[in-house]
Amino acid sequence: MWGGRFDAPPNELVARLGESVSYDRRMYAHDIRGSTAHARMLARTGIIPQADADAIVDGLAAVKAEIDAGTFVWSAALEDVHMNIESRLTGLIGAPGGRLHSGRSRNDQVATDMRLYLRDEAAEVVRLLRALQAALVTLAGQHTDTILPGFTHLQHAQPVVFGHVLLAYVEMLERDVGRLTDASRRMDVLPLGAGAMAGTTLPIDREWVAGELGFTGGLCRNSMDAVSDRDFVIELVSALSLMMMHLSRLSEDTVFWCSQEANWVELGDAFCTGSSIMPQKKNPDVCELTRGKAARVYGDLVTLLSLMKNLPLCYNRDMQEDKEPLFDALDTAKLVLAVYAPMVASIVVRKERMHGAASDAALMATDLAEWLVRQGLPFRQAHHRVGALVGAAHRAGKGLEAFTLAELRECVPEATEECLGLWKPEASVAARDIVGGTAPAQVRAQVAFWKAQPWMAEGKE
């Protein structure tokens, strides 16, 4: 395809080093779609005869049918998906196939293929995210009154509703959807027509091609940026990295919830594994693997950033290395998401265990401090008095609920009989009835909000 300038073929090791068809062939449908639009445009503008364009379009459809059927023979000697398809096209239709590359370069061709491919991939990741959100919302709706300890610094802090905890992750995933949607919008511009880096002297119609391929953002305005930009790749993998961080955090929480120390939830057997030596073990491996896979996607992001940081304008062959980390990040993220939604649906919650852990009266210490604030005491003074009470309880080796009113007043002179009723976790969560709070009424409102989203029904399918 490019050998006219050379007297000898590439060294065998150079050919192995330079081939990308072993991994970029996954973009074949998008390459053919872009080439089909390009061929039609070449005929519309009179650059090639209509008969040749028709032959090219029919030939490309035949090539796609071969690839779909698994009968296409890929050749590493032809380097990449583009040259494999063009070579087979020419073999099928003869001379007209040689006209297809008029007015374009592999530089703008691959940039177009990647944008087409990533628009579809981003939409698929969003679909999988919606399915996971739906699973979390469904589980949260079943536990709007289930109370467990909330944590700060991995220490029991205050009682919260389990549904509230789950919906925190729904919020995180919603931001992930937003980032992926934003990334899709920014990548939705057409680079085709930029040529190798300076455009073309042929009278191509870039606007028509953009419309034909559904690029709603229009055209890349600068030919040099069009072929050398990989921001859209990095941005997508960055969004995936943040998403994997959220899933890793959820995994860490779930690992703890499954531990014998907590024993608050149990995962379905299909999402756990055993031990090769300890017959009793049931390990939450999906969660642990998700934490590990997050590190892998981070590595893909760092690879892409490192790849691009020292490249001058315009296209450099280094950029061929963008695809393997991109594909790896996508494959990893999609696999984790596909497993995670049914795993969440398999969770069995042990309400009594959760409630017992949340019943330590010390978790309601803030409730007493805020009761004092409602009586007019400055919060810092209230905090100090309740802190002294907690210290006295610790020294006495008894819980706050065991204090009599007289004992309570030794540290909190303002205390009344009402304070003795503050040590119930049900009262604590119910009192936090503000927008965004953990009160069951608020959690039910959050669940209702999410269930009203149009994707909820789709996510449950």
C-alpha cells in the first residue's frame, strides 16, 4: 500500500513491531462505515465516477460480510485494519478499489474510526452503568428502614439507613454517566478530510460526510489538531478510571459487610469463590478483583498520558500504541459492570446484625449535642459537655444508655428526661429529616426520584 518509495520490504521484526491489526481489527465495522461514506462523497463531488463508488460500496459490504462470518483472512503484513480491508476490497473489485483512498490519509481515517467506535462504546458503558444503578436503587428501596452504623475513619460514627448508603453510590455512578456523556459530546466531531496533516487539494465535502456519519458536533476545525488529538481517548479512559474508583470503593465496603466481624450481608454463591485449602471459606472475589481491575484501568490511563506528553505535531507512529490501553480499559470496565449488577441483586441483608451494631448509644452522642444546641447552648460548648459524658462512660465501663438523669446532669447540667430517649437508632435516623439526610422518609423520597428515571425500567431488563 505504501511501498513505492522503498526498494526492500520491512525487516521481519520491524513488521512485527509495527503491526496493529491483531488488536485494531475490532474497529472493522466502523472503518467500513467511514469508508462507505467517504466513497459516496467522492462520487457526489465528482472526484471519482459514480460507478466506481457503487462498486466500492458494494465491495465494502462484501468485506464486512466476510468479517462478520469469520471467513476473512487477516494479514499482519498489511499492518492494520485499514490496509487489510482496502487490500481485500481491491482484490474483490479491482481498480476501483484503488480510488477509495483519494482525499484522505490513514491519519485522519484512524481518527475517524476511533471516534465512531468510542461513541458506541461509551453508550454501551452508560447502558451497563444504568443497569448497576437500577440494581442499587432496587436494593435501596427494600431497605429504607434498615439501620446500620455509618463510618468515618472506619470507626462507628452515627446510625444511617442502608438504603441511604446504597444511594450514595447511585449518585457517584450518575456523575460517571455525566462524564461519559460529556466525553461523547466532545468526541463527536469529524476529523476525516484532514489528510495526513494539512488537508487535501481535492474538492471534498466534509460537511456531507459529517452528516452521513452522524457527527452532530460538526468538523474538526484544524487539520493538524484533527490527526494528532487523542484527548478524546484520554478523557474517556479518565472517566472510566473514576468509575472504577467508585466501584472499588463499593467493593471495599462490601468486603467489610461480608466479613465475619460485620456479617451484615451475604453475596450469592455464584459471585464468590472458595479456598483451595480451607473448605469453609466463601470469598467475595468479585469485589476483590474489582479493586484490582481499578488499578489496571489507572495503568491504562497513565500509559496514554505518558504516550502523548512529548509528541510534537502532528501524527507520530507512537500514537498507534493508544489502542491497546484504550481497548483494555474498555474491556475491563465493561466486564466489571456486567458482573456487578447481578451481584448486587444477589445480596441478602441481615437486618438484625446491622441494627445491633447501630444500637450502641455512643453513636447518638451527636444527637445529644444537637439537642443542647436547640436549647440555646453554643455547639462547641455542647460538644465539650457531651465529650466529657462519653469520657465518663468510658471510665465507668458502661454505655450512655445506662446513665441515670442525675448521672447525666453531672456532665450535662441542662439534661432533662427527654435526653434519656435519645439513645435509640430509630429516633436518630428519623430526626435527620432534611433533604439529603438519612431519615427513612428522605430515603424513600430519594428512591422514588431514582425509580422515576426513564432508564430504571431499562436497567432492570
